[in-house]
Amino acid sequence: MFKKKYIYLIFLYFIMVVSLTFGEILFHNKNQSNLSCISILKLYSLKSKENEFIDGIYHFEMADGNGIITINVDVLTAKGELSQHHVSYTFNYTQKINSYTLNNIKYSSKIHDVGDYSLSDPILMEILDQYIINAKDNLTFRVVKMKDSGYLFYTNKIPLMMCMEELR
Amino acid sequence: MPHSKLYYSHCNEEDQQEYSRYITMFNVIFNNIIHYNAEEGTLCRLDNPENVLKLYYSANRCLQILIEAYPTPVLQRFFLENVWEKNDQSATANTFYQCISTIRKAFSSLSLIEDVIITIPRKGVCISTNISIDVLNTNVVTEQKKLSTNSGGYFRKKTFITLTIISMIPIIGLFYVSILHQEKQSKLSNIYKKIGGYQKCAIYIDKSETTDMENILNVISKQNVKCDTKANIYYSSMKSPIKESAIVCYEEKQGKCISIYRVN
């Protein structure tokens, strides 16, 4: 009797693990693995007399664990220096619920105008540095997929951008 | 066997009820070969569990009393009172002896050669002390009995329950995962609430926000956001350090949005 009980229990656990794994594969990855979206970014600071800004386009292509980000931005510093930045990164990513962690980020191309692009506002500079010009090896976005629209990309708790899925 | 005192005519009704409850609970093995189920009133050989003899009610009650009293003899009067008169039935000495005879025949037909029930003059009847009696735990015997005599039905029922549970697990698992997945996808309207409009723009703020319209209009006007076409503006902010986010989504541009981020 006891032996049979153990066999039933082991079988039960096996079924549970298989079904949960199967469910995760079925529901989790199916809708979130592929993403192609574009976001127009306008970032500016009030501290620097309203003329310090980052203005441009952020483009994501993510599928099957790999992806590319293409960023084209204009940066105007408080001193009035304007520079243009065209940056592409390749990466692979891991996904946990709605968080995408971008790993092994490598420049695929990086072009920027000569000149000083140091922004006086530290928060703006951090965004420019971390999310645009010098993306670190590990970059984490909290990404919330919305039922009725695209994706909300969160940094520092509030949405940095809305990224709409492109029609294919 | 602890309840000998119950077999004398002076025992009270409460004792009899207690005895009655007790007696229906046990299962007995005679001479390590015959299994008696007091509750069902059945006798069978352990080595041939398919062949089950069922005692009629009076015989079963008599055998129960004998087992309970073992090895003390029980008076005929006690049987008559507790088996028949208690149930408003009339019985004679002859009825009683027929009952004892039935029990003897039952044991005999199960090939228990020794005389199980013996008569002691002026003292009554009792189970022979040459017969070994083992009273077993009800559950154990019931399980053994079910395994041996009715194993097909027992296992069918158990297998059915087990298979039902096992088949339910993946369904519950998939349901659980799908619910989780649904929860992961929230609507913008779950985060934002509409607070008003400006020209053709509908303005939404984060549900935890307490900002006023003027501040939001200030943010969008500085970025030359046009509200002459239909658009939804979603605003949220953080107090320290002050950061503001306004996301402007134009309906006619197939949901294209401009993300405005302002720090102060």
C-alpha cells in the first residue's frame, strides 16, 4: 500500500511540474518573446533654463532571446552645444514576467558628433549615459505589456516611454 | 475480553447501549483461520475469502454476545432479553437453541472441526477456550477484508479517485498559469484615470497623482504637443527628485506615442 502511495505521489508531482512548465511555455513566452516597437523620446530639464534636452527615437527589435536597439537622438546642452548620436546595440535578453534584462550588450555601431554632450542635470545625464550612449553590460527595463496598447517602459519608477508594437 | 459484567441480567440499559456500540466495532479471527465481521455479520475463511457466509440478525447478535463474554458463560435469559425482547420480539428457549445451532453449522461449514460453542450446565453457553480469538483493529481488518474479498471494487474506486485527481492537476495548473498571465497584462485604464480634456486631447493621470490640469498643460505646451487631432495624454510624476512623464498617443497615427520626460 505504502509503495503504491509513493508511486502515485511521485506521479502526481511529475504531472504538476510538467503541466506548470507546459503552461508557462504556452502562455508566457508566446506573447512576450517577440517585440518590434518604436518610441519617440523627448527628455528635458527645467533646471537648465529649458534648453537642455535629449530628443530622438528609440527602436527595439526583440525576438527569440536576441535583440537590437537603435537609438537616434539629438542632445542639446545648457551651454548650447548640439550633438547627434546614432547608436546600435546588440544583446541577448532574459525575461521574467514583465521585466526584460538586456545582457551582453555590445555596440554594433556608434556615431556621435564631436563636441561636448555633458548635461548639467544629473538625472538627464544618467539617462543619456546609461540608456543611450554608454549602455552598460546589464540593462534592466521594467516593461509592462498593456492589453489595450503597447509596452510601458519604466525607469526610476515612472514610465520613461511608451513603445507601440509595430504592425507587421 | 473486558465486558463480562454486561452479561448478567442486572446490567442497566446504558451499559447495554455501550456494549452494543462496542460490539459492532470489532472484527475477530477464530483459530487464525476464520474471519468474523461483527458489523456485517459475515464469516469467511482467510484462505478462501470468496466464500462468505452471512448470519441472520439474531444469530449474529448471539455470536457477538458470546465473543464479548468470552470465556465467561452467558445465561440463556441474557440472550433472550438482549437479542429478542429488546426489539419487542418474543422468543422461546427453542428459538435460542436454533440460533446457537445455526452458528455451529456456520463454523462447521467453514471446516472448523472443533466445537466452537459449548454448553455448561446451569451456567449457560460460551465459546470454547480451545478456540483462539483475536480481536483486531476495525480499520486494519476492514482494509484486509476489502483487499481480499472485494478488491476489485475497492481498487476501482481508489483508482478512479486517484486518476481524477491526477487529471485535474494539469487542468488546474494550466488554469492557474493562464490566470497569472492575464494578471500580467493590465490595461492603461487600470493605471490612469481621466481627469478632463484639452481641445481634442483626453488627459489621464496616474491614479495616485494629485496634480492639476494646469501643470500638465504646461508640460505639453512646452513640447509643442498639438491637440488639434485626437490624442490621449498619460501623465505621471515623482516628487523627489521631481520627474514628470507625459505620454502622448495619437489615435489617427495608429497609436504612435511621444514620450516626454522632464526633470527638475
